[in-house]
Amino acid sequence: MRLKGKVALVTGAARGIGRGIAMRFAEEGARVGILDLQAAACEAVVAEVRAAGGEAIALAADISQAAQVNPALAMLRERFGAIDVLVNNAAVMPAGAIHATSLDDFDRCLAVNLRGTFLVSRGVIPGMLALGNGSIIHIASVTGLLGLPGIAAYSMTKGALIALTRAMSTDYAARGIRVNSVSPGTIDSPMLHDFLAAQSDPDSLRQEFDRMHPIGRVGTISEVANVCLFLASDEASFVTGANYTVDGGISVKGEQPQD
């Protein structure tokens, strides 16, 4: 029960990596805010948490809109109290090189992946400052370190999150708030499935993703969630400003799939 007594907020928690993180935190004793755009999907995850004996609350909101973020945070605090842990996981991944990315897709990617992270963090940090303690985890990506063909806008935002981690860690380290990022490699998740479905030969590309990781396979959601659990817990009390690559060695090997 490494998070017993703590309140955690996970954005983009209705499916995929966000859901896995939220479930893992709840298993370790945290009371969890399940924040996502779709209300029904949030409620479904809350039901899973409760069925497993945990505590959670559904918070349906578009994180790119301050008018929706602030009431969601207020609802979480009213229900469970001060927020100890924030995981900025919500993201969208439009496919395409820059010349093939629509302005609407580009703007939405920035709005969710960056503006949303800014708004939620800004809303949570004052409470953490009052506590003199807190852990913020940005879910970045190895695409922010290496780049990856066909997802230019997404890669740009993930690189920005890694830079933001460093900046925020220097701002808040002396005031008790630790800020770290986690950069997954290719993870067997709904986002990967959506990306593959948009490709001309998804089966071959899926096999190539397995092959290009030195470990010989893509990662699992639980493998990402376990690293987030460590960073959220007091076990990581001397860790801030770090970017943890959870990528099966791909960032060391540096190989990328080809179009």
C-alpha cells in the first residue's frame, strides 16, 4: 500500500496507459480521480476500481478548457481532499508528417498535450505548495527523444513535456514538489492500435515494432504503470527532474521503423 492516504489525479484515465496507472494507484491505496473527456468511460473505470476494493471518482472534462478543468479539480478536492499526485497522461496523436497534418489536428494536439498539461498542473500546484509536498508525472514518449516517422506534431509535444519536466523541477524542488516524466516506447495500448489501423500494412508494422525493441517486443501498460507508481511514492523522494525511458532499450539502440 505504497500510496495509502494519498489522493491522485490521472488525466486520460478512461483507457489505455492512463487507466492502467489509475488502477495501479488504487491497488496501492490511493483515492483516484479518473479524469477524461468521456463521462461514461470515466464511470466504467471508477466501477472497476470500486469492484477491486478501491476508491475513485469520475471527472469528465476537456483538459484544454480551463472552464472544465477547474470544476473537476474542485470536485476531486471536495470528495477526497488535497491532491498529492498528478499524472498528466491525456494526449492525442494525429498521424502525418507536418505537410500532411491539418491545422485543426495540429491545434488539437497542442491544446490537449501541452495546454491541458499546463492547465491541470497550474490548478493542482497551489494545493501541493500548501502541503509542502507533491509528485507530478508527465507522460512523455521516446518520440520526444528520437522522433518517429509520421507523427511530427505528437513528437513535438512529447519533447516539450520532457523540457517542461526539467523546468518545473527547478521551480518547485525546494518547495517539496517533485516533477518527473516517463517516456514509454511502443506500448500495447489502444493508442498503438489506433495508429496501426491508420497504416497501409498494420500487421507488418506491428511486427517491426516488436523487432526494433532490443528486448524483442513492445511494452505493456503495467510496465509503464509500475514506474509511475515508484515516482508517485515516497520511495522516489530524492528523484526530481528525471525522464524515465520505459522502452525496452529502443532509445539506446536508436532504431526507428521506416515508412
